Amino acid sequence: MAALAFTVAAGLTVTGCGSGRMAALHANCRTKGLSWKVTVLKAAPHSAQREAKLSVVNKGSQPCVFDGFPTFAVHVGKGPESDGKGQGRTMPIDLRRGGMVTTHLRYKDHGPGMTPADCLVSNDEAIVGAPRDRHQKLIKVRDEKGKKTRMNICEQTIWMGPPIEQNG
């Protein structure tokens, strides 16, 4: 009877519904198999809070599992840095070849009466990495029109929302 219960329980874990079951079938996404883009969104008037979007596309030859928050950091050489910190709960995402996930970023920008020089970090590049992968990649920061821009971050933390799969 115990063997029968174990078999049924094991069968349920493999054949359950949702993306979570795919974690057993596909490998974790790797930084090198993904295409990365960070877009700084238009600033809200009179606000020191700024929003950006990190978009990730699976360019690998196979589906992969995007399981957790990505690595995201903005550095000034070997000096000060601001690192991404996840907020909320993540679920494994079965990312098909060509599939996309986005993560919303929120940080404190220079507000009224401040200049970018008043901030902890200002850079036109960010460091990104797939969840559970120690490899990282340096990418350019862009605005909504695709032009190179800077992230002026006045705190040590960049808040990240849970990754969301984009359909389409």
C-alpha cells in the first residue's frame, strides 16, 4: 500500500498543471542563451521614483525554465553600486524558444532640486544574469525610443517585481 501511495504522489508531481511541472522537463535558463534589454521609462512629473523594464527573450535552441528573480545591478567601475532586490513571489516560467519575460524595476532617481551627480550611481550600462546562473552580462541602458540613456540611482536598491511571461 505504501508503494502505491508513493507512486501516485510521484505521478502527481510530474503531471501537475502549470509551468511548475516544466521545471522537471527543461533546464534552467542560462544568461548566454537569453537576449537582454533594459528600458528606462519616461519620468513622472515631480517624482523622484523612476521605473524601468527588463525584457528577456529566450534565444536558445530549447525551452528553458526562468525560475526566480534575475540578477540586475548598476555599478560605477569598482566603486558604488545599486543592486536589484526582488519583491513579491516568483513562479517558474517555462520559456519557449523566442518567448519573453519582463521584470519591472523601480528606483529612486534624482528628484527636483537634485542633479545626477547627487546620486549614488549613474551609468549607461547594467549587469544582468539569469536566475540561478552565476554568469552575468553587461548591457546598454536604453530609453523608450531605443536611444542610449543613463540610470541615475540615488539608493543602493533597485526594486524588482516578479518576472511575468509576455504572450504574443
